[in-house]
Amino acid sequence: PRVAAILPSFDAPFFQAGLAGYSDGAMRIVARRHGAPLCVTEALLDRMLLGGGRGFHKADLGLQDQQLLHENLPSGNEDHPLVGQIIGGDPDEMAASAVKMIEQGRRHNKAYRDMAYGHDHTPTYIDTRWTVCGEEVLLPDFPEEALKRKRPAPDQPTAESNRGFAMIDVNLACPVKKIDRKHRGGHWLTDSSGAIDILRAVRAAVPSHIPVSVKLRRAYDDTPEMADNFEKIFTAAYELGYAWATVHARTVEQKYIGPSRWTFLKDLVARHRGVPIFGSGDIWEAADIFRMIAYTGVSGVSVARGCIGNPWIFRQAREMLAGRPVRSPSMSGQREALQPHCALSVALNGELPAGKMMRKFGIKFAQHHPEPEKVKSAMVKVNSTADWRAALDALYPEVIAAEAIA
């Protein structure tokens, strides 16, 4: 009930996570058609967003992408509610880029850069007040000129914004080495003060009616110091007004190696009964969603790598919720997912990028085919949508025969 009160259309205890290099508009819409109630973009770099570069383009919400989506698809509003995930290393840049995402870049790029840097390159968007245990407190050590500076107000929402981002998610979890090295993502679990500065600035900048969440890992490593950092950041997020935290039960150092420690999630939920918490890690099939909920008590589950090439995990989870038998995807069902995925990718990304993108997805979809190695071998050679369609016809011929009879 707490989650539905924040996003009423979020009607099932699972969602598709943001997946670097995968979770574009095409993947998200296919997931939604199979039952995903909520999707997250891949993490978008704050500086790229502020620079007006392709970072905003990758969110599939730039003007050009909106045009493509609505001209080529009859259901351009399918991708909703959509959570925009941001990643970066500076509180002011993160705050201004979050506003740009919510406003879908309606102002000039310079206006958003001024939010982050000010006309004289002095930060203007850092929040100097926050709430601790219900009481508003003035933070120490801010220069007098920063306290006097008037922060630009975000634009008021319009009817168009209903097709945009319903929520902002702050990524403090990414374990990729180059991200960590540049003081982004999971790096912030080594610096609780810096992480809280980012959380505070983003929550203050985003209009109050837009929920904000945070993605974390259980710690940077297994030392007591890093465990303490996690607790400080996790607790501060809720005190600052964050809707929920999604916690991956591996450390940053682990990356994706070794088991996800569900016992950590169980203990975390037991100690924080008053807030919604989402769990992540080792969700490979629909039953894992409910195993995690049953064992840990989390409010819901983030489905990440387990949904790449497997949109049926969401349909199967809904079948389990309804008490119906879980169905594996037939050959016909596989093609019925693959064909529109390609068409959506072409509409959003163009012919050449879509061909390369579908090569990656085809390899992942192979796990459901009776001859997975044959599928992988064919998909590795795909470079264009023509190659993709030829491979699809060769690998899923029985569907073609059935269509010819019809």
C-alpha cells in the first residue's frame, strides 16, 4: 500500500531495473507488454545531461525520440511509469540534471548549467537545509554567499510531463571500475558525507510531487567501516524524504561475483519495518522474486540481469500472483516477443544501431530456444536488421509455417 500510494500504477511487487547497454525504450516496452509494472532507464551521467549531449538522448525522451516513438508506434505512451536514473559525482550537477530530466529539457541547456554552476561558476543548487528526525536543521560550514543565493525554481508540470519521468532514481551502487574511479556510483559508499550531500541536493531540487529513490549496494566492501557508511546513507535517504531504497545484496567490490547475501536484506528489513525497501541480486526466474520476498520481507524486487532476453519473467510472476500455472515461452511466443522488439528498436535507434542491439538481445534470448548454441552462433554474425530478420526466419521456422496456413 505504501508503494501504490506513491505510484498508483505500480501494481505488482517487482520491476525492471536499469541495465547499462540494454534497457532502452524497446526493451522496456517489451517488458511492459509482458507484465512489468515499472521500468528504470540505464544510469544517465549528470554531466552528459547538462551538456545537452547524447546522455539525454539515451533516455528516449528527447524531442527527436518522442517524434520517432509517436510516428512509428500506435502506443507511444506505453512506457509509463518510467523512472529516470542518474549517476554522477557532484551534488549540484546531479540536482540540475534531475530537474532537466523531469522537465524533459524544456529550458535552454544553459539554464540547467546555471542551476549547477551559477553565472559565476559558484554552486547554486546545493540544499542548505534538511530534515533530521522531523526537525529542519541548518547545515554548518556553508559560505554566506551560498546561503543568500536564490535557487532557480523548477518549471511547473504540464500535461506533457505525464509521458515523461514519473520518478528519479539516484545511482549510488554501480560497481564498474571506471565509474568508481571517477567518484560516481558505488564509490559513494566509501564517503557517506558526500553521498548524503548528493541525496540532499537532488531531493531539494526535484519538485516535491515527484518521488525520488536511491539505488545502493550493501556496502563498498565487508569492513565494519563500510557497513557503517551504508547505514548512514540508507537512514539519511529516508530522513531526506526518499520514497524507497533498492538495495543490491552484494558489495561494490564483489561486482557480480559470488552469491547475493539475502541474509543482509532480511536483517535490514527487520531493523527498518517502517519504510518500503526493494531487494536486488540473484533473481533469475519468476519464483526467485517470491523467494526473496518470503525470506527477506522486502516490499518488492528489482529484476536486473535475469530479465535480459527473458521478458516472460514478468508474465510468469503475474501468473504466480494470480495462482495460475506458470507457462514457459513457446517457439511462437518467443518470436512474438522478438519481432516487435526489433521493430521498436528500429523506431527508436535507427536501422544500423538496432541491428547491433538485436545481436546482443538475440544471444540472450537463446537460452529459451531448443538449440541455444545454434542461436548464439547465428546471432553473433548479425550486423543489420536484414541479418536479424534472416536469422529469425531460420531459427523460428515453425511460426512462419503456422502463419502461412492461417
